Amino acid sequence: MVGNNGLENIEKTTDFTFSEHTTYCLGGSAECAYFPKTESELFTVYDSLEKGGKPFVILGNGSNVLASDSGFRGAVICTKKLTSITRSGGGVYALAGVNVSTLLKYCMQHSLGGVEYLAGIPATVGGLALMNGGAHSHTFSENIISVSFYDGNLRVLSAKNCNFGNKYSTMRDIKGVISGVLLNLHPQEAAVTRKKIKAVLRARSRQPKGKSCGCVFKNSDGFCAGKLIDGAGLKGVKIGGAEVSGKHANFILNNGASSSDIRRLIDFVKDEVYKKYDVRLEEEVVYIGDF
């Protein structure tokens, strides 16, 4: 029990470690974590932490995150249990914690398509909207009608007002939390959706295996980060248990690493690419805690 602040019935743990909630499987602990199951619960947690002045971070599936070995001195709002999907407003409304596999399963069950390019990405709808994630020359913004964003007030941001860019949305610059996303999908037979998903998963099977955050650095219209890293002779380079993949140079793998190892290797790669190409790589990965 946590007192009369509306949190009494919201799932909470004081035994939270980032190593158990990120795809890097790294990072220390947080003071506590909340797991809201509805938008109302999410807003209650947000308001309580904000009004109490307690530092907090938002975490979805942890697929694009590197948390410090020392953890985070504050709370985590984990959206993983916000998993409802409904028809709404001419689209499909998915709460922020809906993961890609759940969304694709819903599409097949309801004869919908348009997001098969996401297959295999270990992300939630909220994280994909925040980062404008995607793959195979598609980005999530192509399917977004609007985003529900809470910062003490609930705002419904049209796709245009989200200012989507390269791994960017305006939500990244505003303190708040995505609660759900209204998606534009199109009618499609389940067999067609299934076939497209299988093709995407075959293509993704060629990516490096192991613990990682996926691609560490952003690509741009002017360069491919992986090619620059490869050209700088950095494939296979190691710092501690962190290693630049020999298969795809934009992946840095956790082979018994600490978060500090990963961060040091990221910084080393950035420096070496800048020396050779005069290009400053920018991370996709989001850092939590002190490094």
C-alpha cells in the first residue's frame, strides 16, 4: 500500500532491475516501478510522481535502451501491461504497451494489414511512436493517425503535429507519456498478412544474434552508419564484453558486458568514424541513469 494518492490498486514493485526489462539485459535497479494496466492508471501514476517531485522514466519493452550499471535513482513507469486494442474513430486504437507481435496477431484475427514491416521488432506501440521506429524503408508514422499523449493533461496529437522525422517525434522533446496510438490499417486477408510477415521475418533472420538494442546509430540520407563503421575497420572490435558485430557493424553486442563497456565502445566507434570520415554518428539508443 502506498497511501491515499490513488496508487493503492496499481501494480508496483520495489524489486526492479533494468537487466530484466531491456533487450541488452543490462543495468542496475530503480527505486520502484509501476505497471499500469489502463490509461486511467497510467495518468494516476504520472500525476502522483510528477506532483511528488520524484524522478521517473518511462519504459516500454526496453529494446532501444541502455541503463547504467548503477541503475536509476527514481521510479519507472513501465507500459508493458497496457495491452488493449480496440476499433476507434475509423482506425485501430492500441495502448502504448501493445507489442508488435500482439498487434500483428490482432491484424490477422481482424483481416487487417499495413504494419507487417514491423515483424520481429521487439518494441511496443508507444516506443515505436516516440522514436518513429520502423524497418524495410517504412516508418511507423506512415500508419499513425494520432497519438494520445499525457503531460498532466491528455492531448491528442495528429500525425502532422507529431513532427515525425528520422528516429524522432516531437514527443521526445516534451515531458510526458504516450498512452495510446490510433492507427490507420487497411483490409487484408489473414493469409496475405501472414505471408508478408513470414517474408519480413526471413529477412530479419540475417541480423546478428545475441543481446543488443538493434542498430545503435541512426542512418541518414547521406550515409549508412553500419557502412561507415565497417569502413573504419571496427567490425569485431571489443571493449570488455562489448563487441561490434562482425555480421552487422551497427550492432554492438553484449557478450558478458557491463553497461559501461557498451557505452565506452559506442563512444570509441563515434570517435573513430569521425576521425576517418568527419561524420558525427548519432545514437538511436536512449541512455538511462548516470554513465
